[in-house]
Amino acid sequence: MRTAWQKYLELNVPRYTSYPSALQFTDDVGAREHADALAAIGKDEPISFYLHIPFCRQLCYYCGCNMRVENNDQRIRSYVDDLIDEMAIVGGHLNGRGALTQIHFGGGTPNILSAADVERLLAAMKEAFGLKKRTPIAMEIDPRLTNEFQIAKLTRLGVSRFSIGVQDVDPKVQAAINRVQPLSMVEACMRDLRRAGVSDISLDVLYGLPYQALCTFRKTINKVIGLGPDRISLFGYAHMPSKLSHQRLIPEEAMPSRPMRHVLAEDAALQLENAGYERIGFDHFARPDAAIARAAKAQALNRNFQGFTEDEASVVIGLGTSAISSVHGLIAQNEKSIPAYRDRIARGQLPTSKGVVASVRDQDIGEWLKRLLCDMRGSLNAYLDAIGGSKADHDQVMERLLPFIADDIVAIEGDDVVIHPDARPLARVVAAAFDPYASGQATFVSPAV
């Protein structure tokens, strides 16, 4: 990374998978606001559904997800019952409106579910929301918990896209994060998926983990490329031991420095691009013929709570604990704890615990930021229209951009602000300069610092 860019690495900015971000959520938003938003969905409006499965068999020390270790299958089945009841509640509010276009099982570890429970959930989706046979269904899976028989059952049920958490193949790194997963296990999982006819497989890799070094991480990326996935997500590990107590089990002295994190990310990106993968947004890579790559070329890439996606639906309905819905300006999050979630469901209520109702201005800014992050460029005049800006606002925006221009992170091409291809890892920092909620974080960085 260029020396002039390193000062931006310490900035804490939102992920911008929603706007306003979770930092603006309050408990003033609840079931009533959620119900009103669902009632405003159009008759045939596309809806993408996310189902959160919060259970894992073992704790990974790096994990930042809402999850719990569970080895009692009866408790898992009871949670499935709750999910089915929530579907009925949401379906009642929709009253036949909307068109289900995609389902994503996330976690946690979704393949901790039995095939019978997945079948129950899909049958409930059909009854509540009109699931059709060819609706795309994606699932995150742990290769330590799967086998060819489970994969065969899941594909017969209609699951057509799978995401596998690899993180790192180095044994020392795996031991430090409590996710021991031999490469041979991932290879077997890939073989079983391909034999089952799966043509859309994504692998997740994390940089910034303990004991990662440039030479060992290069080996990990080479191994991942050798597995031949259709997509690769290259995420940065968020180390927050003050907030997540289990992350304190990772030795601090083993953590790579911030500059080293970006060396790892940049080097991995170069390896992937040299292997023929196209960069999508700032942390996804895909084969040129993959659906997400085609969407990026057509400037139809989308960004939601699952990251960059080719899913065109602007409405996302989240089901399960901590799941987040985005419906016409409402962003609503379900209860995080299973007992609180279960209690709300038992009373026939939407389990909404907090959220935010975005103003029209917020929605316009959010759409502009989404396009900036998806396309790596955005019209300054369109941004000024979004904020209702004047010439004074234009001058202020240009002043905020001066450090980024001076450091060759962005350029002005006509009316567009364009993020330099090599500066994609800093795209969220640039976005924060246009975010009124984030002013003071990324907007006043002097090029002389």
C-alpha cells in the first residue's frame, strides 16, 4: 500500500450494507413500524429472504456473528418451529403481496440443520410466501459438518449455491482461531458439491488473522484458487476483544499490524486477479462468467446485508434472531437472544427489537453510496441532488475530497468522483466522506498528515 494511504487505515467507518448503518438503530423502531412497512410492499414486488440459523457445534475464536454453540438437536428443531411461526406472522402482514425471488440461509452454521428441517422450512416458505421450484436458494456451510449424503439431499431440495468458510489453510492459524479444518476436508466438500451438479460455489477467506504472514497467506490463496471456486470473498477479520470476549482467546502478540493486514489483502487480490478472477466491489472476486461478475459489468451490482450480490431485490426480509429487514426506508432488526425472540413469536408478534426509519433524504444518500461502492464511481451532481445541496454544499464536498485527490485515492472525471482501482480497499473511507452521519471520521483528513 502506498505510504500516503496508510494514515487512512486507522479510520473506523461503517460497512455500508445498509444506510443509515446499524450505528443509527434505536429501540424507538419496533413491530408497529415494521408492520406498516410490510403493508406498503407492492403486489408483485421482488423480495429476498434471509434466514438466520444461529447455531454452531464449536466456537471459532474470530467469529463476530450472532451465534451460540449448540449440541442439543431438539433445541435446534424448536428454533425451526419458531422460524416457521415467524414466517406465518410475516406472511399475514404481507397478505399475499410481494414475490419471493431469493432465499439465503446464513449463520451460525446453517448445515447444522437436518435435511428434514430444511425441507420443513422450505415448505413453510412456500405456504407463506409462494416459493417456486426455480427460486435461487443459497446456503453457508461448514465442511466439518457435511458429507456427500447431506449435499445430495440439500441439492434435491433446491439449494443451488453454497458458500464455504475456509478462512486460512495454515495449521498454526487454524489452531489459533479454533477452526481446525484440513484442506483435504474442503477438497472433499468441493468434490461432493460438483458431483451433485452445483455450479455456484463461493469460498470465504479472512486476512488479518493471528500468525498470518505474507508467505503463508500466499500459499492459502494458491490453494483456494486450486479448488476452483466460482466466487471468492476476501474479508478482513474484525478484532474486537473489548466487545467479543471469546476473541480474547486469540493471542494479541500474534496479530498482524494494520499495514501488514493491507499488504496481505493487496497481495491476495493480485493473486486472484492474475488467476483470472475479476474484482467485484472491494472484497469479492468471481470468474468472468459468474452471475455476480455479469451484474458488475452491467452496473447492476447490488449491496445488502450479505455484501455484494447480483440479487436485484431492494426489499430484504430477515427471519430469525438478529436478522435485519430492509423495506422501503425501514431497517429493522429482530431480537438477538433466542428467549426474547421466542417470547415475541409465541405472542404472535413481529420480533422487531430496534432499527431506523430512513428519511427520503437518507434513502437517496444510501442509494448513491451503494452505487459508489458497487461501481467505484458516482455523480457529484446526483449526490448534491440527494442531499438537497447548493453551491456552498458543492464547495464543502470538494473540500472534503481534497485529501483523497491529493493522495490519488480518487479523481474527478467530469461530473464523477472515481475511486482509483488500486484504492478499492479504501472505498468505504471515501464513502464515509459523503456520509453526514460519519462526518469527523473520514472527512477531515489532511493530506499533510
